Amino acid sequence: MIGDSKSGVATLTPSETYDIKPSGVREEWIVTNLYTTGASTFEVTDGTDSVLFWEPTGSDRLKGESFHLSSSYWIKVTNTGSTEIKIAWDGVQSR
């Protein structure tokens, strides 16, 4: 439902990826905070093309920006370090 809170937490092993992506075709989210505890990359993607927008190398990082996501445009997170990391995100449903 529009205005509902959306969030997630995940543990990623080295080289593992995680998609921050609405599950429904007609659902859209605005993600406003991204968190990571280690080396990782954050990209916006449509599944074919990607744009890297954040590459934190240290621990306990927060990025507070707004990203409008849909089932055809989402954020892909990759653990680029050699140890397990945690990531988290939050936002709201916009459609």
C-alpha cells in the first residue's frame, strides 16, 4: 500500500549479491537509506546495464539519498570484501 514502510537486512558472504527490488510488477519504492558494514558496491541496474553509485571500503557506512525503484530498475549490492558483511536499507512504497 502507498506509504507503507519497506526495509530489509541481509548478510552477504564474499562475492555474494543482493537485490533491493520491489516484488510486484506494479509496485514502486523510494529507498532513502542504505547501510553496510564492509567493502561493497551499490549499483542501479535494469538487469542489463548498471551504474555504480557507491563503493564504500570501510565499515559501518550510511548513505542517505533517495532512489526510486521498480521491478525494472533496482539496486544491486555486491560484497567486494573477503569477509562476511551485513547490509540494510529502508524506504517507503510509492506505488
